[in-house]
Amino acid sequence: MLTRSLKFLFVGFASTLLIASPAFAQQQACRAGTSFDKFLAELKQDAIKEGVSQRAIASAAPFLVYDPSIVNRDRGQRVFGQIFNEFAGRMASEGRRVKGQQLIAQYAQAFARAEKEYGVPPAVISAFWALESDFGAVQGKLSTLRSLVTLAYDCRRSQMFHDETIAALKIVDRGDLAPDQMIGSWAGELGQTQFLPGHYFNYAVDYDGDGHRDLLRSAPDVIGSTANYIATGLKWKRGEPWLQEIRVPPNLPWEKADLTVKLPRSQWAQMGVTLADGRALPKDDIPTSVLLPMGRTGPAFLAYQNFGAYTEWNNSLIYATTAAYLATRIAGAKPMNKPAVPVVQLPFEQIKELQQLLARQGFNVGKIDGVLGQQSRIAVKTVQVKYGLPADSWPTEELLSRMRGGPR
């Protein structure tokens, strides 16, 4: 592994060879020939207009360089393609449940303060802490400023990363982190719960009282800041649940099992939905949705209003459900029930074929990539209703066979 100093020497050397980089040439083309140096000068002026000092910009300057490897990582990223119980089994492990509970005890004062001030339970904070960085063990090893300015120059999400670069400079200016301390993921996320700089600047709080908001090394700051973001940025509802495992009857109106359908718990109870252990659901008016991450034969959950905070944190349904499930486990819930029979997931190529068939029928499935994302699930449900199949959003061989036969 290269030492830190050698890495920066390499980046400096690479910057003199940008003209030979295909990725760099593509960025110049999409920017009508605007050079990186000119782009960077304009970004610095924008930062000054937003109140960033010349001192902060000067200290960050050695790290504001273009790195084509970051663009390559961005182009090659994969979304969550694993089946839910496999992903949750790995990410919401027993070890993480135990470690989460241990850290809640170790930092009891910070967790109690966060819950009092923001209304976010310790288990919710701890679960995000686990999934984002394994409780701080894996935060990334790349220069945040280099990643951000590269992605800002790239044309795919330029404005977003332009703003995030300025937010990172504001963090430097505020004195929370020095530029060389800003080490994180390739996408510019920072700290033990992987905040984008805009979230860091807006929601980070100093919980250890040292005068700095340090989300890389200070556990109390991580706890308080994460609670602040969940409560203020993601609109967490104090005192309300987020996810609860249930048991669904075989004759449930499957088209109602959707995050967009919210019904009182009393109405789900009338349809035969029970708690996971078979006990009756409370017959009240709390609005909930039935969530079937693996279709009608897989695990089933009631998703409450606070589940929206999870899908806002990460719009991957697999990630969001796993994070929410892990939080219930840390809070004391039992492990989810295993499916009575193995749930079959179509192979990658067949999901890709299904997406192509759906697209031909006019459905927006997003990128045809063999990954069952939210848009694909919505399209699958619609076609299941059309063919009279159980509309649980889970693609099957039968559905694919019907689709191959063409529209009916």
C-alpha cells in the first residue's frame, strides 16, 4: 500500500498527465472545452461569495486536484442487488447487534442526551453507525476534497458536487477539520455515519465539548450529529415506531402491500395480519404500510411513518429495510422468521430480460441493469395486476413467461 505522502505525490504527478486521460477529455468535451483550472477558479470564486475565507481556500488548494480514478469509480458503482435476507444476514449480523448494544451502554450519556434533544432512539442511531462504517472501523481512505472537486468537474452530477465542495470548504473554514484530515469514501462522504459535507456542515454538533464537530474520531459528536440529521433533516417523529415484523395471511389483497398504501393497523388486523408471533395487531388508527421485500412468501413487515427516514437516508429498499430491521434487533426484537420455503430470485440475466420486456410495454424501470430497484418493482406490481397474478412486486418465472408471450 502506498504511504499517504506517496499518494499525494502520485496525484500531483498525475495532474500533469491529464491531457492523456480519456475521462478528463470527456469532461472537457461536455463542458465545451472548459479546462479544469478555469472550472476550479470559478468554483473558488463561488466559495468566496458564500463566505469561505481565502485562508481556507489556500489551505485546501493542494487537495483540489482532478482524479480520473474517482470518475471511473462513479461510473462503475453497483446498486444493491442481493436478496434481502442475504444482505440483512450479512449486514445486520448478530455481532453488530451485540456491538450496537455495547456502544449504547458505553456512551449512555451521549445517547440519552440525543434522544432527549432530538427524539431519536439509541438503536436507530446505532444501526446507521453499524451499516455506514462498522462503528467507525471503515470510513474510507481517499481525500474528500479531491473526490468532491473531481465529481464537481464531471458532468453527471456537477451542481450537487459543486455545492458539496463548497460545503467541505466551509467545514475547513469553521475549524472542524483540516483539509488533510478530510479522508473518506470516493463519493466524498465523511465520518462514522458517512455524511456528505452539506449534511456535515448543517447538522454536525459538538457533543464532547472540545469546540470542534469531529465526526471522524469523536463518538459523542457522531451520536449527536446523526440524531440531529435524522430528526431535523429526515423528519423523524418522536416516540413513534419505524418497523415491525408481522405475519400475513395467504389471501391478503397483495396489491395493498405497498409503501404507497397506508392503512390503519385495525384495518390490517381485519385482513388477517398479525404480529410475527401470531398475536393480534393493536386495533388502532396508526397508519402503516405492509412491506414485502421478497414478495408474499418472504419476510413481512409493517412500515410506519418513520420508515420514510430510512428511504430518505438511502433510497435502496434493501438497505433501508436492513437498517430499520437492525435497529429493531438492537432495540430488543427477535430475529425475523425464516421463509417457510426458499424464496426464489430470478437470475441476473432474467431480471434484465424482464426489465427489457417491461420497458417495451412503456414502463419506466430506470436503468436496465438486472437489479430489482424501486421502479422495476412498481412496474412488476402493475403487470402482476394485469395478468391476475398475486401483486406482491416480486418477479417470478410465471410472470416472465407471461411477459415473453407479449401484451394481453
